[in-house]
Amino acid sequence: MRKFFTIGFLTIVPVFLSGCALDKNQKNLPATPSPIEAVKILKEGEGPQVNLLPAANKQSVTLKIASISADIKKIDYEIVYDTNGVQRGVLGTFEIKEGQDKIVKEILLASCSKNVCVYDKNVSKLQLTMKFLGEGELFEYQKEFSL
């Protein structure tokens, strides 16, 4: 009898703990979709000032963002470029601290592993896409740059 109780206990308890046991009166309700944020596309001159400056050796670019408003909390960026017929990209995120109104970051145009970088050759143009996440708002900025 004790063996039967132990086996039953060890079988039923995990079923209840895993959430597999459902109330028979529970109705299958449709899932509520999460709200999709509307993205406002920024035109030249709107939002923060953005610039991408190539290094003299064309192995990196400096991303400069100025006039970041206090309501912007996070900035995502993506740089896509062609190198010898192959498309490459760089992704990154900046968490904006209170009072921070500018960012300057050097971005390598290379593939790096274990402190060894192989720089991309023949990069001529870059497509920059930035997303600015404010308080309840999402703004996107796109611009093409030449090296």
C-alpha cells in the first residue's frame, strides 16, 4: 500500500507542478496580441544630430550622435556595408544615462576574433539605421554615407 501511495504521489505531483492539470471549467480564451509600437521615421534635421566619419585608412568609422533629448533612453544602431561583393554589418546598442546628450564611438569595419582583426577592403558606402527609444515612442533614422 505504501509503495502504491509513493508511486501515485510521484506521478501526480509533477503533473500538477508542470501546469499540465487544467481546470475543466477554464475556457480557451484567445491570446491577446501585444501592442505594436508605431515607428516615426525621422527626416534629416529632426531628432538627434547623427554623423558617421571615416578614418583616413578606411578601416573604421566614428559614429557621432549629438543633441540627444532627455526622453531618449536607448539607441540601437545597424551599419550595413558591402566589401568585395559581400554584405557585412555591425550592430550595437547604447543605454542612455541621465544627462547624457552625446555619444562618440569608433566602429571597426572588420571581423575580429581573439584580439586579431581582419579589416574589410574596398568599402565604399554604408547604410546607417538607428532606432531611438523614447518614453513610449520609437523613432527611426536612416542615412547612406560614402567613404
